[in-house]
Amino acid sequence: MSRYKPLTYNDIVKILRNLGFQLSPTGATSHQTWIISRDNIPFAVTIMFHGSNVEFKKGTLGSIIRQSGFTKDEFYNALKNKRKINI
């Protein structure tokens, strides 16, 4: 059994906000782009809204975590804790 639980859209949004990401303005689309700059390196995470309680598939979740530039542990820990941001 994995120690990492499946995450929903609401979980992902909470994590991204806790990590310091901001929602980038987009047009009428089901995709959202969340952005952050860390050490002058921009990171962008694109997520699709499938419904607030629909779990992301393992591969999609792995891609979101890679796009964020954080480790899997850091990403999951942000679900519980708001991170102090060093910009």
C-alpha cells in the first residue's frame, strides 16, 4: 500500500496555494495554470478541472508534482502545512 493518498482537484489547489503558487489568468477553458518563481526560476503547473472531488490518476498526479519543482514529500506535506515562502 502506498503512503501517498490519491489527491482530488480541491487537494491540488490547496497544496499549490500553500506552496505559494498563484492562479494565472486564463480564458474560457477547463485548464488552469498556476505559477510561481523560486530562485528566479519560473514554474508553471497546469491542471484540468474534472470535478472538485474526482481523484487524479497516478500518472497525471506525478506530472503535476514534477511541474511544481517540489519533491513528492514536499508536495504532500503542503496539504497540511502552509510553506514559508522565500522569494
